[in-house]
Amino acid sequence: MRNTRVFLSACVVAVLLSSPAVPADTNSQANKNESGDETTPVNKNVSGKPRVAEFKIATRKREDRVDVTAKGGRTVFTVSSPSGIGGAVIDRVADRWPKSVVIRLHLRGLESFTVRLETVRLSVSVLSHSSNKRLLHLWRGPKEGPQLKEASPYWTDVRTCDAKGKPIQGLPPRGGYFEITLPKVMLKGNPKSITLGWIDFYRM
């Protein structure tokens, strides 16, 4: 009887050792779509807990990254772009856009930033001179409109912050960023996607 138990135990160990290991999940958050752009499905909220993806993001350059955090009705898209020039398309997967959409750009300058929808495009420029004046224009089709004033529903503030998130004057230092809240009127029609473009400094 004892010899039989020993034999059966040895068989169980042999089966366990010979069983194939479960392959690890090799899918990362950043994958390529059919055009070769980097796509990033969003699956984490501000606490880091898993959540249902609400956006699909494709960056123009492979090295660029757009991270997303959400808290309440406020969603922040944080852009990291080593070259300082790039773009991204944010597709809405959820039924509607959040109440507040914020774009945070970790760039040292922002001579050009655009948000394009189907029929309109908002362009923002922070001058590298003249006390870093902010210039905003609205495009309808190929035509650029006059400079926006604060009374316009398309106007938005362009905040500059240091690495700790403290608002500052001038251009961001290393680790700092620009922060732009999209005007609510741009998301009023609940567009399927928005397209971003950015240039830190124009090159000669």
C-alpha cells in the first residue's frame, strides 16, 4: 500500500513538471495600428485601478506618448514628446466626452498648438519673446479667423507650470508643462475624435 502511494505521488509531480507554462501577456498599453502609428488604449484612472477603456490614442511619432488620468468629470491628457514636434489623434470610445478635457504638454516652448475637429480648428501660440504673449485663432475650413478675445466661447487660458505643478510666468523649466483646458463649445457636438498638433520651437 505504501509503495502504491509513493508511486502515485511521483506521477503527480511528473505531470506538474511536464505541464507547459502559461504564456505571459505580451500586450503592452502601446500598440501599433494599421498605419504604423502608436496607439494607447486607456485603462487606468487616477488611482491606477483597471477601468474600461474610454479613449484610443494614436501618436504621429513612435517615441511620443499621451498618458491619461481621470478624476470625477475631469480628464487630463499628458503629452510627452522628446523631439518637441508631433501630433496625436484621440478617439472617443465612451458614449460622451468628459465634462472637462485638459491637455498637458511637457514642452519647453509652445510656438504652435492646434486642436482640430471636423469643421473647426483652434490654434494656440505662446510667443518665445514679447513677454510670452498668448495668441489664439479659430479656423473654419482653410480660413483663419481674427485673433480671439477673452469674450469668445472658443477662448481658453494657457497655464504655465513648473515640475511641481505650480503656476509660473514665462516658459516652463525642465520638467514643467503647459496646460490648456479645451473650450466646452468644441466638445458640444460630442465629436468622435479630436486631433492635436504641437511644435515647441520653429526650426530654421
